Amino acid sequence: MPEPDFDQVLASRAPETPLQKELCALFSALLEVPEVGIDDSFFELGGQSLQAMRLCSRIGATIGVGVSVNTLFDTPTVAELAAHIEAKRAAYESRTA
């Protein structure tokens, strides 16, 4: 795995929505980095597969939406992952309405 690029973290955009803020906090806590922006990639910050499984579990427990490890590989930034979760919520709500 590549070493985390903390300079890139400082250049990333700040979270704009409650979901993005929660995901940034989850990334930061799990990866033990001081700050995460919405353009930061879980894997570029040093995340690896075991941590990816933990993150997916924590997302399900705290946000209430199941996310697979494959989804995290496909949408590794906070912005991409938040968009995926929001789309999943919208699809669920349209089916139950």
C-alpha cells in the first residue's frame, strides 16, 4: 500500500452535508488521520482491505445503510460514497412510497 499523502488531505474540500461530515469522521477515526475532506480517497489515505471491511460495518451501524467493500473500492472518496448512499436511500424511498 502507498504511504498516506497528508498534503493532499489539506487541499481537499470540506464536507457540506451531514452525511459527508459523518463519513469524513468515520474515515478519520478509522485511519487515524487528523482531517479528511470529501475528495480524499480511503485507499490513498492508507486504508487497506481489513479497514475497508471495518468501515463498511461502521457505516451500516451509524448511518443505517449497508455498503459493501466492492462499493468502497468503486467509490473510494467521501463525495463519491456519499452520493452512492444518497442514491441508495432515494431508491429505497421511491420503492416504499
